Amino acid sequence: MTLALLEGSSRLLNLAPQVHQLRPGNIRSAYRVSDNPILGYVFKDSYRDAQPDLHQSFSSTNAQGMRDVERTVEKLPGVRRVEALLPATDLESIIPEIRFFSKSEPDV
């Protein structure tokens, strides 16, 4: 009951943040419709916008469609690469000899 009262109050007093609808078909949008129907949309590859609005558009995406700087690192023979979406501290505890590339690291 309390949750319903708080929800109603926040809507009546306009305390909730504005909802922005994504428009992946818009030419200025940083998004495109995904080939995977579960995802719905993904970032466009190599997208650039000089005046991003930070809702539909962002300053740039890299060639993989990620909001990060371009990274090209030669793969040495005999080296295996692992991609993981978890904090680096967690992965370091599992595989201590791994080399990480992060945004804080200079261009590698």
C-alpha cells in the first residue's frame, strides 16, 4: 500500500524523471535495430555526433559499436583472448597472470 501511495504521489507532483523513447530509425540516433530480436536495438558502429543530446545520440562509438575508444592490439602467436563483462578485480582473482586493457590505460 505504501509503495502505491509513493508512486501516485511522485506522479502527481512530477517528481519522476522524464522517459525518453529511443528511435533507432532516426538518422541522428546512436542506435540501430538489432539483428537479434531479443536485444531490440544496439549502438551503431563508428557513430559520430558533434552535438550529442546524451539520450538519442552520444559523441561517438567505436568500430565495435561500444562507447569507448578504438582499441587495436596485435594478437601474439600462442596467446588466447578472453572477453568478459565483469569487474576486472573479479577476473584478476581467478586468472592472476592476465593483462587487462581499460579506458584508464594509455593507448595500447
